[in-house]
Amino acid sequence: MSLLRIDTSIRARGSQSRGAPVVVELWTDLGCPWCYVGKHRLQRAIDRRPDADRFQIKLRSFELNPDAPREPESIESAFTRSHGGNAEAVLSAERRIQGIAQREGLAFSLDRLNANTFDFHRILQHANEQGRGLEFFSNVQDRFFAGELNPFDPSALTRAAGTVGLAVDRVLEVLTGQDYAEAAHSDRREGQELGLSGVPFVVFDRRVAAPGAQSVEVYEQILEQVAPLTTPMGAR
């Protein structure tokens, strides 16, 4: 496990007392398989704690491939176009991650599409503003990896946003304009200032950062490190 300590010159005020709320920031991208697995591991680590309600997961935007075309293409085509290699090698890697995801109880379709995710991130920024960022992201990403949703279809993405309580008219307005573009870019810059070079990238209370999809047990250790359980008054 390789953890990063946050430079105090750029660290925001963290939790100062035992039992205080803790913000867990997750830089992520929609179509990243390890982001999908890592988010669920992080959530399980939090859910195992008796004080799980202390922790607020805040989704932060990071496009892995800002130059990806807007027209959807297969995962194999997208990877070979960007990185070279051949389709069989890409499918082999996908099957390996599929096996890991399925052993952890997660659906994982090999028939997903790939395209530019910037518009999705702009809607995520809007959802964060409305207090529904995690719910929106999880709903879309889980259904995407299950093969149930094409998030690159504006109509489908708008409907998905509506199911988590976002105003459909406002979502359409965002999609057809440029609102939240700077917010999405700002997330990327801030993550890089904190040491991000890829996603998933989790920052705990602006004190410790964990790059990559760590195990549930590692996430549990970090949570205890940054936010130890309180001892009830009078307990011994």
C-alpha cells in the first residue's frame, strides 16, 4: 500500500475532534473499471463502521481521456486507438477485472461503450451542488457497468438524473450549454495539486490520500487512522 501525506500548505481544515464529520473525496471517472470497484470497496469499508454516518463521500471529477471522441465506440476500439495493442489483449484485461468485480458481487458487462465523459462530469458537478452527487454517480455508473444504461445518450442520462431527484429541465439546460465546465476542470487541477496522477484517488479528511483501488481492509485502516472511533463517556 502506498499512501500520500497531504502537504499542509494546501490542506483544507480537517476534522479537529474525535467524532466530528469526515469528508472523503473520491476523484473518479465514469467508465474506469477500477474506479467502479474501488468506490464499492470504499463504501463497504465505511458501512462496516458503527459510526458510518460520520463519513461523507464527495465525488470529484477527473477525465481519464479528455481527448476521447463524443461518438461512442467499443472498449476495445477506444483502448487500441489510444494505447495501441490489439483487441484480444484488451478483452483479456477486461475479463480479468470482470472476474474480480463479480467475485465482489458487482455486475460487469463486457459490452460497454466508451466516449468523452466531460458532459457527464458537468452533470455530476450540478448533482454535487444539489446534494445528490454520490447518488447520481452511483446510479449511472452501476447501471452502466451492468449493461443497463448508455450514459452517452443525453436522453438516457437525463432520465437517470431525474430518477435521483434532479430537475430534468435543469439537467437538459446544463447538457446543452457549458455550465459547470470550469468546476469540472477545477476538480482535475486540485486533484493534481494533491498528488493525483490517475483514478481512483481518495483523499481522507485532507490528511491522507490513497491512489488506486485499495482493498476494503486497507480503506478500513485508513478510516481508523484519520477518524478513530470515539469511546462513549463512562466506558472503560
